[in-house]
Amino acid sequence: MENISEYGSSSSALSEKTLFMSKTYGWMALGLLVSALVAFVTASSIFNSAHQLTAFGKFLFGKGAVGIYVFAIAELALVWWLSASIRKLSVTVATVAFIGYSVLNGVTLSSILFVYQLGSIASCFIGCAFMFGAMSFYGATTKRDLTSWGKYLMMALIGVIVASLVQMLVGFFTKSPMTVMDFILSVVSVVIFTGLTAYDTQKLATAAEYANGSDDYKKVSIIFALELYLDFINLFLNLLRIFGKRR
């Protein structure tokens, strides 16, 4: 009877772990789908039938592209607020915040539809999906502790952000694009987010060992979905910068 009881307990724990991870990837997939749909809807509303910018198009991509910056700042603020307040929020509010972030990011992502060819976007997305899937599988199954990866990858990411800001300022004042630096930063970013995918997946798998279906774990699932969503999006965008064919 003890063996049967132990088997039932082990089976239940395995079921909770599988359910937790499945829900997390499901939220991530939903976020990507929402962003893709919003990007296409936004892109279709930029121009009117006379191929002139609509009022919304002027707000987003008109002089100074003020709208894009507004949405980008809103994204950063929402991610910070959601991460900092997740313990106090209800599952419903956390869910709405995650979907809201996906919508905001979809608006900003619409710009790539005007810069890159659709076939090129599709190719980079498929390549990104394969890379993400491979690193997620590695992160979930490896016996190696990837904890140390997180520290070094985050340090490298901060370095890339600082270098990108410097590049932006130099480009603004010199009025000339730094294409070589942009390429280097994109390659480094691909390496960083490839590593972060494995690292975040291992964190997810570890947390899943203790999942119990409570509201707290439902919120944890949403936070992990957001982290994986960000890994995927950033990996995709940097692959697009390297291999994407411009219009």
C-alpha cells in the first residue's frame, strides 16, 4: 500500500509540474499571438486608401516618432510595475497586465513590417522558434546548474544596453549610422538571449517542482511567461537585424 501511495503522490507532483510548465508556455504563446495580431492591425491602420499617413500613423511614425517612444516607455513601465507588484496583484490583474504588455509591444513591433520583407520576417521567426525550442529543451533537461549563467548574462546585457545608448547618441550627433557596431551588438545580443532562454527555462523547471495550483503559482507562471516572451522577442529582433532583408 505504501508503494501505491508513493506512486500516486509522485504521479500527482509530476502532473502539477507538467501543468505548470504547459500553462506558462501557453501564456507565452498567447502573448506572441496577441503581439503579432496587434502588429498587423496597427500596420494596416498607418496609411489610408490614398497611401497617406493617418492621424494614428502620424502619431507613431511622424516627425520624431513620438508615438513609438510613448509606447516603448509604457512597455518598460508596465514590465517594471508587474514584476515589482506581482505578489500584491490578483491573478486577473496580472493576466490583464501581461496581455496589455503584449498589445503595447505589438504596436511597437508593427514598425518592422515597414522595414523588412515579410518573407524575411517569417524566416527569422521560424529560425528563432527553433533556437528558442532547442535552448528551452536544454534548460529543462540538463543536469548542469545554470545559475551562474544568469549573473554573467545580465552583466553582458547591461553592457549591450549601455553600448546601444552610446551608439544612439553618437549616431544622433554625427548623423551617420554605426552599422558595424549595430551588427556586433546584434550578434552579442543573440548570444545573450540564447543563453537566457536556457537559464530562464531551468528556473521555470525548478519552480515547477513545487507548483501546487494555488493563485501564487498562477501569478508565478505569468511572470515566467513574460520572461520567456521577452527572451523570444529579443532573440527574434536581433536575428532580424542580422539576417533580415530590408524593403
